[in-house]
Amino acid sequence: MSRGAAIALAAGIPSAVLVLVLLLGLRTWRRTRQRVHLAAARLSSTGLAESAGLEQTLGQLERTVDAAVSRGGEATAAETRMSHALRAIDHGIVLFDESGEIAFRNAQAKIFLGARYGDAVVESSIDELATRALEGHDSYRTLELFGPPRRTLVLTADPLDDGHRSIGALVMIEDITERRRVDAVRRDFVANISHELKTPVGGLSVLAETIVDEEDLAVIRRLAQRMHHEAMRASRTIDDLLELSRIEAGEAAVQEPVAVHLVLAEAVERAANAAEHRGIGLDLQEPPHRLQVRGDRRQLASAVFNLLDNAIKYSEPGSTVQVRADVEDGSAHLTVADDGIGIPRRDLERIFERFYRVDRARSRDTGGTGLGLAIVRHVASNHGGEITVESREGEGSTFSLVLPLSDGPVSVIDDEEES
């Protein structure tokens, strides 16, 4: 948004309305001046003004109207500045004069009236609300446009007057699609975190009650193992939430040259036990040691580990997950590819949301928290990169963490010094 638009919004919509009223008022004065001049010219041509003694009166009236228009002209510069601001703000604004004709509409209003938004529906709604506003009634309407893309618009209409009579109507259009999406994500997050923590805590409670009265040591051992499993499940969820919170806040985002082969090796080492347990092979294609990116090694290793962990959970026993790094278009691509169950097309846009799962049943069985890909997305963003995905249902998935290259000296210690 431009600086002028920001100032307009800071001043509030009422300021914009005052300018629009001024615009209508100036148009009215200019029309009045034209009519007075025309009447004076006609009377002068017939000699009636002089014979009736009206010549002096008409001259005074013309000067009065000219003075009013001149004073209004002093506000033209302010009017122009505000008009530029109104054209730049996110809301659509349509101004109608007293006859119901459109006197002004900003660029955003023109977009809302375009074919992309279903212009017929939006235009007819604006006309209906403007008609009611010209009759002195405030109006409000929510439009659900099914697209594509799907959008939700809120239209509000207010009458404009000069204190004595109606001089027009103002219709404002607001796109609340993103606000609704964020609200839905927030509600889902609260519901999901409540569920994710309630399930293991509830399980622990039941197991604890059972174990109190149990005397068979074998049963007690089995119940204790289940309690440990539920406790670890809750712990993983909390750890991932804390990690995600730190990354979202940009906490400790160290910016230094990092060797990519060390990042991949650390992630593979962390994932090795889980892969072995599920009978899945890890194929690390080690990149050249000189390949470097700039960032936080711990966060980058965490991101690649989460991609690996995800691939392992959604692959079948006996399959292999590939880990590699390449350079494409001046960026490093840290890639994890599997030939697992794949991701349906309808889910691709949502897989990076917190707690979103493609296969909830499998996720429960494997102990997934639904936070891994959200962590990856935020790590990529913190490092000026992005996360890409290619997937077909039943054929596997390929995730690539795309990061800017670094050519500085690697300041982290190598593998031998770390061990």
C-alpha cells in the first residue's frame, strides 16, 4: 500500500467520505455556475435584464457563484491527493451522485467488478444497495462468490447528504476471504491442539487407574510401556509446538555459511532408527562439500529431518527414500523423494498448515504430530527460500527445500571434530 493510502486509512473512512462529499459539492456548484452564466447571457441578448433592472443583480450572483467555485478550487489539490489514496486502498469504493450515476470508483472497485469476481452479481448488488442508500437507508450485504477462485465480499452502502438533502451514496466493497481463512485456521488449530493433547493425557489417566489395582507384573509392564508411548506422544507434540513457535518468531536464526552435506548427514542420522524400524532404506547422495547455503544449521537440519520423517511414515516397508542436493537456477535444492502413497491434488495446498494430515489413520499409527511440514515451511521462509512439492497419488512425493547459495567460509566444525 502506498504512503498516501496509509495516511487515508489512518485518518479513517470518514475523512474519505468528506472528500467524496466535497467532490459532489464542487460538481453541483460548477453546474450552478454554468446555469447562471447561461441565464445571464440569454437575458442580456433579449434586453430583458436591463429593462427589468436585473443586470446588476445577475452580475452579483455570477460573482458569488464564481467565488464559491474558486474557494472550492482551493480544495482541489487536497481532493486530488485523497483521490489518489482512495485509488490505492484495499477496499473498493463506488460513489454515486444524487441521480444514481457513478461519480467515482477506485481501482479496487474496478477489479471487484471484473469477470474474475463474477461482475454481474457484484454489479447488481451494488446498484441495489446504492438505490436504498439514495432513499436514505444504510445497507449491508455479504456475497459468496464460488469462483474460481472462491471469494467472500462484504458490501456496505451509506447515504450522503449536505445537511438538507441527499447528494449521493457511497458503496464500499471489502474482500474478507483471507480474514475468514485465517479465522478458520485459528479455530482448527485450537481444536487440533486440544485433541492432540487430550488423547494421550486421557490415555495416561485410564492406564494409571488400571495399573493401580493390577497385581500381575507382566500386565503392569505392558501397561507401563503403553503409558510411556502416550507420554512420548504428548511430549513430541509439545516439542514440535515449541520449535514451531521459536521458528515463527525468528528466534536464533543464525546467518552463517553452512555446508549442505553436513545438514543432510545430520538429518539422515536422526532419521535412521525410524527408517530401520519400518524397514525403509535411506539413500543419501552426498553433495560436494563446497556446496553451501547461508543460515542456521540447526534449523536447516530440523527441516530436512521433518521431510525425511514424513517420507518414512508415508512409505511402504521395503521402499527407499532418496536424499540429495543439487544446484538449480542459482539456488541449492535439498530434496527428499519417496515412492510412497503420494498426496491427493485436493490436499496439496493445505499440507503445510499446522495439524493438517492427508491420512489421519496412518498418522495416528505412526505417531505424527501434523506439525512437521509447517516447521519446514517456516524454516524456508526464515532463510529467504521456499519449499516445493511434486506428488501424485499412489506414486510418491518429492519435496525440495530451495535456499540461496553462500560462497563464504564455512564457520561450523566438520564431522571429525564433532564426533
